[in-house]
Amino acid sequence: MNRSESSARSRAAALVTRLALVLATVLTGTLVVPRPAAAATGYFGALTLCTQSSCVNKGNVVLFWQRRLWADEGYDDPDGVFGPNTEAATIHWQQLYNAANSPDIDVDGWVGSETWEASNLNTVWGYRWTSTDSTYFYYTYQGRISGRTFYIRERRSDRVTWFRMPGVSTWTDTSYVY
């Protein structure tokens, strides 16, 4: 499915939801308000991050990507929102990746499977990290900027991922909201 089909389906689903709310209000005289979407966690590599409503564009998984931009390009606006600044930094990151690697990835400002996979080239298994924990894999993300690293913990059973910055004792999950 391409992005325009995904966007069209998202708009159609939103229209159906609005019509259902109007119909429910007319029939019952009571406005039925859906609950906000719950945050989800899971394997982040299957997610697409972008500024469009059809993508994940807020949450800790966006912050996780912004930490990669910080380590690689010095991005200093980590807020967990995939807005115009993150999109521009992602385009810059993709251009730099293509200049140094082959095959090229799409330069579109979106973080899909190609971009996730390309960024994983900077992830080093167990580098500067030892653990006897059989529940998790531990990694260090080695940024292109010297000294810019952070830690990644992935649960072996389901690939749910957390990250933390050096000097910080708590792990941040990669939750997100559609």
C-alpha cells in the first residue's frame, strides 16, 4: 500500500467515525465520545514515523528516533513530536547516509523500514555493556559524532525496546500514539 492509499483510507475511516458519532447523537440524544488512543509499545522497526496523520508522529518512539538524530547529526530538539524540524533533520540524515553508503534509501523525511534498518548500522551489540540478563539484548548506539552514544535494551521474547541516555538510570520505553 502506498502513502496516498494509506492516507485515503485514514480519511475514510475518520469520516465513518464522524458519521457514526452524529448518528449515535441523533438516535440517543447523547453525544458519544470515543476514548483517546492508548499508548502502544512494540517492535519499532515496523512503524513509519512522519508528519502525516497516517503515521506515528508522537510518543517515545519518536523521541527514540530523535536521539539517533542527536547522536548522528547533533539534533537538539528532542521533544517526542515528529514535526517539521524532525522531518528536515531526517531528510538531512538520509542524504548523508546515501552519500556514504550503498544502496541508497529514500530521501523523503519519513522513517520507515529502510531508514530504521540504515540507522541500525550504528548500533553495536554489547559494546561497552555487559550483562548476564537472559531476558534482554543490550546495545549501544554509536553516533557519527564522537562521544554521542546511548543505550538500547530489547526484550528477547517480543522485541519490545527501551532506551536510555548515558548517566541516566531509568529506561524509556518506545511507546507511541497513532
